[in-house]
Amino acid sequence: MPMNVEQARKVFERVTEAIISHKEYLTELDSAIGDADHGINMSRGFTKAQEKIKAGAYTEVGGVFKDVAMTLMGSVGGASGPLYGTLFMRMSMKFGTKQEVDSADFVEAFEEGLKGILALGKAQLEDKTMVDALTPALEAMKAAASNGEDLPAVLEKGIASAEEGMKRTIPLVAKKGRASYLGERSAGHQDPGATSTFLILSAMLEGLRE
Amino acid sequence: MKKLMNKVDDIVVESLAGLEAAHCDLVKLHPSIKAVLRADAPNCKVAVISGGGSGHEPLHGGFVGFGMLDAACPGEVFTSPTPDQMYEAAKAVQGGKGVLFIVKNYTGDVMNFQMAADMLAGEGIPVAQVVIDDDVAVQDSLYTAGRRGVGGTVLAEKIVGAMAELGASLDEVKAVCEKVNANVRTMGMALTSCAVPAAGKPTFDLPEDEMEIGIGIHGEPGRKRMKMMSAKEIVEMMAGAIVNDLPFSEGDEVVAFVNGMGGTPLIELYLLYNDLVKFLDAKKIRIARKLVGNYITSLEMQGFSITLLKLDSQLKALWDYPVHTPALRWGK
């Protein structure tokens, strides 16, 4: 089952709901090792993105992703605005003029998005960032897509791996972002960025399944 | 958590409106994006622009005016501004001689300013950036996002603003900013946490008899937690770390800057300054210029920071150059 424009809209509707309903949770995770604003900023950004795409008329999946990206970059602030903005912007560019994207298109675009995040944030695996959820998610999705699985099945694999990656951030000592200033004291806390990545992917699947 | 506000989402915009109303002779707000602009911009000089999360007032909006910043881009509380803010602000104040971004070293700030710089460069507007990273509390720069930009930012904005006002080129203005950053060191501490308004509760818990040494300006923890000590002992510990870091040596002339974090009364800041004077006297480091007050704050956090800047004749002259902004004024 590929994703069309309407489904892309649904996908971000669910993502927005998930981020809003986890606003306090994400902020709490961030106050343990950061500056207590991740949930607040992400909610603000996705609420604006949701308004934007609700009002927009689209013929291409990439158009929805592009508007989400632009809105996040212009309203989230912090590091997560440019980073998630880059993810969705690169994805939209890779989708090009496609009216529907299948699992192979999605994974290809996701890989481009992750490349953009790595170039901008310069984080490596195990730096205790969103990359720790994004990287295993991509690997799992790549494997599933090359087996010819459809988009929901591919996302499901990605989510499972993102969740494992997110949990693996707990013992890590942060090396990037504001948590890095804590040094050893950042160990024992789950990374808020990896958590929002897991939430976003999970909600995307929900939207896709509707 | 009690806060003086109307709607929590409107804190930044309403505060900016108040800043403009209180200082309309010096600053004006950008008509469409969140940015504080110098009332008489653009000038035929290099435009100096800074920005960052709100909650550090008077930084940066309070430093917009003659001899300092041409524009300041405030983000939400403790959240970096977005690229469109810096882009629009730069277009509004630049007069053709280029734009210098003074960026505090935080992951988000650096990314957002970089994106704005790319956008401006794409339109042929010359842009340079200097990232301020003066916080000696961060020791393992290799394993972190690097040292944070803190108190030294205030001194950089003052000195760089003077250089730009004198008509220097973008390269010269940038070089002075880099010189300030290379010669300035800061360390902060906190007695209590701050509370981000939208979060509604303190960012961290600190027991009554403990303090956080090496705190950043967002309530993010620093080097270590310690039992409370006397002001003199705290100043000696912090100033000692600063002096050893650059290092500052006997005979050096410095700007000594004692900064309140927002919730510290002036009676304590002056007491701390007194301890700092004694400490530096003993080390034979000469305080040539000084600044005491709340200039880069962390909402209502109780605590302070010490910043030392090693001066040469150029930096001293630029420090003395007239400045007229809402929060800093002399010579004019």
C-alpha cells in the first residue's frame, strides 16, 4: 500500500496529535538532561504545520512534506527545528513530483533525510541524540523494503528498531546538544530527541493505517 | 510557579512590545517577525546582529542601539530563534557593508544562524559569523558540543558594536569579535533553579544547602554540585578556574564583569565584586574596566557569573567608545 497525498496529510495529523499528547513527557525528559523545552517547541511547530497542511491544496506527497518542513524550521527553534525540518525537506525533495510513494521511495527519501541531519548536526551514533533512533530505524526499513514489504510493514520494522535505539540512549553519555554539558550525569536518562523520533514514526504508521 | 504574565504563549511578544514602548527612541520592532531593530537603522556600516533564546534579558534586545547591536532576534524562552528571523532582521538593518552574526555556542543557535547566513549569502549579502564560547565550566570540549557562549557575549557585543560604529570593514569587525572571544573567559553558578514559563516548574531541584558550580544560562547543570560556601570562597574557586584557563597573568589588564543571573540582589553582586577585586589584586591582575549588574540572565535564577576579558589598547578604546542602548549606556 503506497502513501498518497491524503494519507500524507493524515500521517502528519496523527504525528501532531502524538507530539501534543506527549508534550509534557518530552519536556520532562528534556528537563532531566537539557533545557526543558523539547515538548513545548515540538508541539508549537507541529501545531503550526498541521494548520498549514490542513489549509493547503496538494497534488504531490512531497508538497505536504515540504510545508511541514518549512513550518518546523520557521517555528520550532532550537536544534530540533532545523533537524526535523531538514529530515522532511530532504524527503520532500526525494519524493519529487510523485503523487504516491511506496516503501522503496519512502526508505530512499528517509535515507536522504538522515544524511541531511547528520550533515547539519554532526552527531554520530551513540552521541545520545535522535540519530540513535533514526539510524537503526533506517537500517530496519531498508532491509524490509528490499524484501518487498509494503510501507506499513516497513514502518513497523522501523518503529521497533527506533524504539530499541531510543532505549539504548538511556545509559549513554551525551556528546552532542545541550545534554553534553552534563557529561557523566547525562547517563541514566532517555534522550528526548530519540524519543520524539520514535513517537513521530509510530504516529506516521497510525495515520497510514487509517 | 507564580509568574507575572497574561498568556504563557504571549510572554515573548508582549515583553518585546513593552521594550519597544519603553525605548522607542532607540529601538523598533520588525513589522512581521520577532526582531528588535535599531530605530535609526540601516546605517552605512557593518550591521551587527545577535540573537538567541529569550529569558536572558537584557541580552540581546536590550543591547540594540548606538555603538552595539543593529538587531536582535529573540527566540522563545531558552529556544534559539529561527532562520527567517535572522534573515529578515539582516535585510532590514544592513546598509550594504555586510552583516556580522554574533552567535552563542549552542547547537540550535549555531544551526539556525548558519541557515540564515546561507540564505543571505545566496542573495549576495556578505555575512560573517563569530561563535562565542567563553564558558570555562565545560572542560571536555572534544566530547561535548563545545564551550557555551555566556557572559563574554555581552562584552563582545559592546566592543564589536563600537568597531562597526567606527566604520570598520566586515573583516575588521569580525577580527575584533574573534579577538574578544579568544581573550574572554566566564564561569557561572546557581543557588536556585529557573522555571521556564511554559513548563511551569523549576528546571532542576537544588537542595537548600547546595549550589551548582559551572551552571549555564538555561539552568543546564555545570561542573558539579557542592555544599554551600562563603561568597569569598566561591569567588576564589570560580575566578581561579577562569584565571588558570586563559591563563591571565600578573600585569594583565582586564574587564572584570560580575553578572547576576536574574534573581540575585545587587547587594550580593557588589559583595561578590568586592571579593573579586581582592582576589585579582592578590594575583596582580589589574582591573582596568568593570561592569556589575544583571546583563545576561537566566529568568529568575539566583546565582551569578564572573567574566574576565584581557584587554589591549584597541579593546580598551573600543570598550570606552560611547554606547546608547536600553541596557547599557555611557559617553553619549
